[in-house]
Amino acid sequence: MAISHNSPVKKIQKSIISGSQSSVSATDRGGIAIGDDPDDVWNKTRAACVKAVMKTFETEKNRHKDVEWRESPQSAASKYEQCLFKKNSYSLNAYKLRFRKDLTALKNSKTEFALDILAGELDIDDFVSFDEKDLISKKQQAKDSKLLDEELKNKMGKQFPTNINQIKNQNVFIGEKWGISESAAKIDPDFDED
């Protein structure tokens, strides 16, 4: 896919290169190798982020042609990158790590995050602020919750009675050497009780 001179990626690259976007200082390496220009590394990384997210949004838009879009892939990708940078500008490693996780979630058709963002049902700020555990599909979240509940029930062990009538009278049972049995008085009808 060739990038035209008027594309959003080029505009972001120009604005980043011109210095309108701040980046980390040279003393805080944040994943930048010694000898590399931090501004240059950030600029290239941010431009690549916009390009990858825009491609993902365009793919989603082409897959669902019948949906009314409130956001263009270009503007959504630009907004996403700006929000991501604002949240992770302290470290290039944190920025890249979160970008990879977000991109995987956006590309996953089961999560429908890209569709929701383009349709205006999910705000980009909200998406960027999701915890990593929230970046899975709703179906998978429900499945995980169900498994967690089952595991908790299994760990609890014996189920306790729901009402007091289910508790057996302990006076009727006596302990023997080989286990628990009922008393002789209960078993033998001729047993004298005087």
C-alpha cells in the first residue's frame, strides 16, 4: 500500500518530525539503544503504529460494508496513536508492548473492537485505557468467568446444608473401631430402655 503525500500517516510523520509532539528525554532511555536519537526512534515507531492500525481499520471497514461508519480509518488510527502515546510516552518499551496487544485485539474479529471504534460505539480513549484482561472477546470473558466460578466451587469442597433440617442428629450415631454405626438401641426393637 503506497502512502500518498497527503495521507494521515505523512501528516503525522511531518508533525512528529517538526517537533509538535513531545517525546522522552535522552536521559530516560525507555527502550532506546545508546547512540540512537530518541526523537528519530519515537517518530518512526509512532508512524509505523499509525500505518498498522489504519490498515487494520481499513480491513475491518472493507469486511463490513453495510455498517454506517462514524469514524474514518485514518482519523481513528491517528486518534488511537495520540492516546497511546499520551498514556505510554514515558517508555518506548511500554508503548510497543501495549501497541502489540491492542493491535492483536483490533485484528481479532471475535472482539469486534475495530468495528465498534469505527461505528462510534466504543470511544478510542476507553479502548486505550482497557486493562489487558479486557482485550479478549465478550464470549471468552464469559467463559473465563464461568470457569473461575466452577474452580471456586470445587475448591470449597463439601457443600454445607442450606437449612438446619438437613443436619443429622449427632446423638443417634456412635463411633466404633471400624467406622460409624447406629446405636444398638435403635437397631434392636426388643432393647430395654428402663
